[in-house]
Amino acid sequence: MAINPSGRLIHYKKSNGKLTVLKDQILFANGLVLSPDEDFIVVAETGTSTLHRVWLQGAKAGTSEVFIDGLPGTPDNLTVNKKGILVTLAVTIDDTHPAASHFLAPFPIIRKF
């Protein structure tokens, strides 16, 4: 199976049927939550064990940034509660259990093999 960072976060506006890509190049998008103030969305990227923040409002609206990098496993869905964002990890990643997707991510030619 080739690693393909073709995941996207897309906003659909029902009133006019318009689709807008808010974030692309996501390696296995797997979960999202809306912030309590609805000013940003957090997207889980399973392939790199990263959470991305996509700004919806404010000065940074339309931009994204790494929210958390280097999770100790592969995120598999998110939920929000009063204390923060809960991240479930499908697989633990550590020195004993490395993730091939992490060390191959910078080498797209190698990943195709």
C-alpha cells in the first residue's frame, strides 16, 4: 500500500453548493473537532501522528498550523470536553514499535515501492 497524503478537510456551504478546501496534503485524516468558540478546527493526521489547527475566524482565518506533533501513537478520532481535546491512539509508537509511515514520509519515491 502506497502512502498518499491526499486527505483534505473540505467545507461545504449548503446555501450555494460551494466546496472549499480548508486543508490538504493530510496523510490519513482521521478525526476532527470544532473548538468551543468555533474559531478553529483540529484535524487528526494518523499517518504522521500530528494534530493540525485550521483557523476559521480571526486574524489567522484560512490558515493552518501544527497543533501537536509527535504524538506517542497514531490518532484515531478526537472528541472535545470541558477539559480539552481527547485523542484516542490506535497504535502506540515508540523505540520498540516504530511507524514506517513516519520515517518514510519525507521520501515519496521510496513510499511508492
